[in-house]
Amino acid sequence: MALDIIALGTVPAREAPAAASEIDYAGRAFWQCRRFIDLLRHTLGAEPEGAKLRVRRTGPDFDPYLEVVVEFDDANPAARAYANRCDREAPTRWDRTAGTASGPSPVIARKAG
């Protein structure tokens, strides 16, 4: 089983993601990623066998960065098709009927300095 990954970003393409300069960036970015996964599932349906939406964090050698990825079994046609739909058909704006996960307030706060 060969697993491939497609990075989808932290939020829909036409929305503003959390910035590393924000207070509680990691918490806010994780909340945005979870909300984006909810939106993808609401819009495109649940992942088929062989595909999984998840939050990925960069390694400790870089500034922390969180993003949504879809991992999929390249040998599974349904999983590959779902991953491609996530990449090509992901919503570009938040849908108010999806993404109701509780989390930090969406109010943006910036670090002083």
C-alpha cells in the first residue's frame, strides 16, 4: 500500500488563516484545521476506506505550522478520487452550516511588539 498526501491548507482558500504572530497560534490554527475538515466532510462526504483527513504539524526544526492533509492509498481508486476531489473541489469560503466544532474564539489577537 503506497500512501500519498495532498496538503489542503489550514482554511478554505479565500479565508484568512491564523498567523504565527497571533496569541495562541497553535490552538487557533488547530481549531481552524478541525473546522476545515468538518467543512470538507460536510461538502464532499466522509472519507472512503483508504483515505483520511487529518491535521499535520511541521517538525520542530521549523516555526510551528499546522495544515489539513488528505492521506490516501494510491492503489485504491475510491481513495485517490476522494483525495483529488478534496484538492479540486474544496470550498473556498466557510459554510455556516458546517464547522460547528467548539474551540477558541475566532477573534484575532496579535502579540505586542
